[in-house]
Amino acid sequence: MSAATEAFGGTFRGRRVLLTGHTGFKGSWLALWLQGLGAEVHGLALDPDTEPSHWQLLGLDMPDHRIDLRDAAAVAARVKAINPELVLHLAAQPLVRKSYAQPLETWSTNVMGTAHLLDACRHAEALRAILVVTTDKCYQNREWCWGYRENDALGGHDPYSASKAATEILVASYRESFFGKPGQPLLATARAGNVIGGGDWSADRLIPDLVRAQDAGQELLIRAPRSTRPWQHVLESLSGYLLLAEQLLAGRASAASAWNFGPDAAGNRSVQEVLTRMQAHWPALRWQVDATAQVHEAQLLMLDSARARSELGWEPIWALDQALAATAAWYQGWRSQGADLSQRQLQAYLADARALGRAWAGGA
């Protein structure tokens, strides 16, 4: 078995995987990683909604189906045709501020889109595991100074957060109703923190907005400098998803539940702190506080990932400063080096995981 496919015990080598949302930021990184693991990846998503697009820069050679999850018949037909062994569901309307502008699109995509996919999965004969990715914002945010655990109450103020809480309830219902008996596919959810990394050009996200302001020779207007979030590199969350999927494919019934994948305490930092640390790797960056009244967003949010650490053996690989350095390097170099940077950074991440002795990465 080659070094490229030995991670996660070679679980994904030759696996037929349906990946939704592969044209997005996290989805495109996951498609790259899955191909490196030797998986047969089939994508289902809408067209990329940014220009540039990390997906387009990668130029991956894989089946690429442009289907709206709200089209139940099209989703069912595609799932039947692919007959996947594993479904990784990342497709969503992922932006808080957009959810205020387009609440019905957010609800219909995030909740009914997931329902359409899960219902189609009931009839996939080869299917063994489904992982639905939601968000750390699915918790009823009480502005606590400690991290939310998987058994804390779900809820949401804005349509995005509320729709993701509803998605968690939907998944739990399908698990109990259709995927809970022996021999049936195992179904889990994953909740990660605020992901950063190269290749994200989404609107109303801190790092992409900062990069756009830099390109335009402007100062970035930041909305809430004291808001605290659990920041982590995109590869951290994806390693958690893949480790969890490995356990599901192995038939570990206790893994069919909700899981947090967030940074350690040092990764919980305010927007102002993240910008200051990012500037250390990119001195030209500039910003100022926007005094305009803003829509409601939680000020304090932290995740408790003790369960993933103790039961899955998952831990972050890159500290926040490493994640910011990699992110800055990606954006600074992408015009000259393109998506080759993504492959190199993935290999660097895996090498660091092995050096730390992480079993999933093939470490000692």
C-alpha cells in the first residue's frame, strides 16, 4: 500500500464515495484528499458560487454532477446510479448573513435538501455509511465561556444556525427510523468550528474578505472584533470527518451519533486576535472596525471535542499560528503556483500528523 493511501488504514482505497458540495471550499479540499486516498469519488453539487473557485483550480478528474438537492427526483436518480458505499454530505447554504437575505433558500437547501438525500440513501443497496456535516452553530448559544458538548441543546437565532439545528434533528429521526437496525447503514453528524485555509472566496467570511480587501488596496471593515470563535484549518475538520467515516465503515455502531471537531483552547480567539496573528504572516494586511449596525451573530462560541479525542483518537495537528501561516502562504502564492499549493499543504499536514504519531495518518 502506498504512502498516499495508507492513512486511515487504507479504508478509502477503491471505495465508491458520493461527496455532496464538492464544488465548495471544504468539499473541494475533501475531494482532493479522497482521491489521494484512492477513493472513487462522485461529486454532487451546484456550480461554484465564487470566482475564483478552489474546485476549478484543482482541476480534479472525477464524475461531477450538478444537481440541486431540492430536486428530490434528480437526487434519488443520481444516488441510485452511483450506488455509493459511503455518502459524505457537505452541500449546504453555509453563510449566516446570506441566511437573513434568503431564509427560504437556506431552510429548503439545508433541511429539505438533506431529507431528499437521506431518503434516496434508504434505497442504495451498497451503502454502508453516511456522514452529514452540520456546524458548531447548531447549538443553542447561551454565550457560555466553556465549550458545547454533543448532548447540549440545539437551537439557532439566525436562519442558518436554526436550519442546521433542524438538520441535526432530521438526521436523528432518520437514524432512529430507517438506519438504526443491525445491518443497516450507519448515520452520523459532524460539527466543526470556523474553518480557514487557502481557496476560500466566500462572501462574509473573515479571511476571504481580508484577501479581497488586500487585492483591492483597501482596508477591511470588520463587524465584530471581539467575537470569539473556534478557528481551525480546513484540514483539521476534514481529518475528523474521515476518521469518523472510517469508524462508520468498520461497522462501529457507537460512532453513529453526533461529533464535535474543534480546536484546543488556544484556537478559540477573537476576530481581532486572528487578524493580528494573520498580519504577522502577511504584514500588508489592514483593517478597521465597521460602525454600521449589523444583524445578530453570536459573540462567543466554543466547542468541546473531548469525545472525539478520547473515543476516536482525533486531535488537531496545526496550532492556530500554523493554520494562519499556511493560509497566508496559500493566498500569497496561488497566482503563481495555483492549486499545486493545496496538494503540497495536504502532504505537509499529513507529514506533521505522522511526526506526531497520529495513528490515522500512519504514524507510529
